[in-house]
Amino acid sequence: MRLVILGPNGSGKGTQAKLLKDELAIAHISTGELLRAAVAAGTPLGREAEQMVESGGLVPDDLVLKMLDERLAEADASRGFILDGYPRTLAQARALDTLLTRTGRMLDRVVELEVSDTVILERCAARFAIEHRRDDDPEVVRSRLALYRTNIAPIVEYYRPRGLVATIEGTGEVDDILARILATVPK
Ligand code: AMP
């Protein structure tokens, strides 16, 4: 099973991706987590990406793609994966197709988690008040949300003609959202 999950910061995308990993016994690949780990470890990639990760801007495509290529080649990803945080641009969606085709793989489903801007801003503000995560700062959330909305539409339209897109209402109980997603995943 090869899935992509799309949704802005605060949509519950990471939570659902982790649950899907366990439910479907596939690898959870979060490019944000991989990048944060690289920054924390001070690898050459981490040093190059650090400023963009901190500011909430996009890390250059070639860096992210190389990192993803290496991660997809790891053993656990051969059973399937859920990609969380990638693709973020149309160019990345195309690059992913090229990468998967090269290794004889195809996507099975693209899950789009739909949550309104108002709810996203409320959730992130609540989390910021407790955790003080820099990327939950209201200013950062607003700019990331605008970037997401601009970039996501062409990605969804890229996948839609292939019948890959499932748009899921992302508000309500975590388990209910998971059940909605699982109902759209090919058996
Ligand atoms: P995330 O945890 O998915 O919100 O990602 C955290 C940060 O990592 C983002 O704000 C970007 O700076 C960077 N990042 C994650 N995934 C990508 C990607 N696919 N392309 C470019 N930058 C990314």
C-alpha cells in the first residue's frame, strides 16, 4: 500500500499518518521529521536545510528528493509507505512519480485532509500556548497556510484524473477520521 497524505500543519495529518502506519503495517515517512532529525544531527543536509526548516519556508527540491530517494530504498518501505509532508509542490509530485516509476512502484491513494483555515488557526494557537513550537507561532502558521493553499490545488488536480484523490473531512474524533480514510483505501 502506497499512500500520500496531504493537509496543512494543524490538520491532524501527522497523527493520522502514524495511525495508518500501524493499521496497515507500512512505513511512515515524514519529510519534516527527516529534515528536523538531519538538522539536530548537524549532517551536511541538515546544515543546508536548517534556515528553511526554522522559518517554515520550503527546503530546495533537490535536497528533499535525494533524502526521500534514500529513505524509500530502506527495507521497511518495500512493504508500502505513507508519505507525510511530500509532495508540497507540483514539481515534487512529478519528481515522486519519476522516482517511483524508476523502482517499479505506483501510488495507490492520495488522501487530502480538509480542515478550514479558522480551525487550523485555532488548533495551532492552542498548541503554541502549551508547547511553544516555533512553527505554531500564529505568524508562521498564517504564512505556511497561505503557501500550502497556493501549492496544494495543482497537486490535487495532478492526481485527480488518475482517480487517486480521496478528500476526507478532517474535523471530529481521531478514530472517526481514521475510519473515513481506511474506507477509501484499496483493499
Ligand atoms: P513538516 O513537519 O511537514 O511541517 O515540515 C517541517 C519543515 O520541513 C517545513 O516547514 C519545511 O521547511 C521542511 N519540509 C518538509 N517537507 C518538505 C518538502 N516536501 N519540501 C520542502 N520542504 C519541506
